[in-house]
Amino acid sequence: MNKLLIGTNLKMYKGIRETSEYLLSLHELTQELINRITLFVIPSFTTLYHARKIISDGSILLGAQNMHPMEYGQFTGEISPIMLSELGMDIIEIGHSERRQNFRETDEEENAKVLSALAHNFIALLCVGETLDQKNYGVADEAINIQIKKGLYGVNPNDINKVWIAYEPVWAIGINGTPPEPDYVSERHLTIKRTLQNLFPDTINIPVIFGGSVNQENACQLLSLDNVDGLFIGRSAWDSQQFVKIINNVLPVWEEKYE
Ligand code: PGA
């Protein structure tokens, strides 16, 4: 059985002190669980050095919320894969909907980041998901498939074991998000799995995790769905105790699924 894959992106919220406290607490509260879960946290850039020092045993995987694909150059304000390697990061989050919507990132740019992240031995966590408009026009699957096919274009099958996909419908994310219907999530995950299978026929399982208004109430049901391989949580995971409550609730659901 694969370990339960569960994590959070702290977005632009916690600074060094808060992130350190959060990680210390999460580390302590999950010590007994850590051989049953793959737990990851993706904090702000400015906290990463301290975060790595605190989680020095690797029990919680740490990631960066973005990365420039080039190793160095005239790219003022950007952070390179070499810099993130130096910080000991495990994961690069690529194409979160807030990056695509607010910073106009394109699939071509996400693709360059995926290839660069893999070349530098990170886990590339590619986020995909349709907008409300695409959902309403009935083109969610088309939109997601384009993001996956372009985002993973040129990925060497030998590197695919370092790719994770997060399906996060844009309309379900954040304060104004609408919690999604399980049937809808299940259908989209199936689409994603089929597309991945077509792209990488020899690969058994590329994890596809779900994110978007996951909370205490809906986490178990979402995780119990076919083809949902884990959860990617925002707001409901930013209090370590609440996060661990969710983990404890969903773990039996996950383990039962693979009995
Ligand atoms: P949310 O965020 O759980 O607060 O909706 C999810 C995300 O942005 O990954």
C-alpha cells in the first residue's frame, strides 16, 4: 500500500516565526504517524532556510511555491533551482491556480519549470484545474488535459516517478471557493488518470491528489473516491492541530481503500 500523500501550501501567510512554530508543532503531533503518511508543507520562500533547519530529519517534505526554470541569469526577483537545492527543498509546486490567474503563467512556462525541477531532482508538483467558466461550458476535461499534456511535454518517462499532480478546480479554491461535489471530483480524477496512462503507458501510478476547500467535513469522503490519491489542503491545514485532526480522520479511510 502506498502511504497517504497529504500536504499544504501556506501561500503568502506565515512568516519565519509562525512557520517555525507551525512546523515544530506538526512535527511533534505527527511523529507516530509518519511511517503511514507522506506529509509535505510548502511555505513562503523567506521561511525555507529555517524550515529546513527545523525539519532536518526529512520526516516532513518541504517545498517551494514557485521556481524560475533557469539556473541563473538576468531575472531580477526570481529564485532558481540551484538556490532551492541549496536550501534542501524536496518539492517544487508548479502552476498553482493563483500563479496562473494572478501572474498570467502559461502552460509553456509551467512546462519549463516541470522539466527544470525534474532535472534538478525535485519532485515536480504540477497543479491543474478548470475555471468556473470552463466548467460551465462543459470543457473542464479539455482544459485539464491541455494543462497536463503541455505541462508534462517532453518529460522523460524515467523521471515520471518524481511527478505528482494536484487537481484543484479554480472555482473550489480559497475563501470564495465552493466545496466540490464528490461525483464531479471523481470524474475529473478519472480523466486525469486516463490522460496520464496514455502519456506514460508504462507507469503504474502517478499520484493525483485533490485540493480545493478540503476541510474537516469533506476530507474523508473526498479521499475515499476512486483515483484520489491524497489531499492538498489550504486554509483547513494552517492550524497544526486541525491539520492533524484531518490526517487522523482520513488515515483509516485511506488504509481501508487499499486493504
Ligand atoms: P483551500 O486552498 O483549501 O484554502 O481552498 C487550496 C489550495 O489553494 O491549494
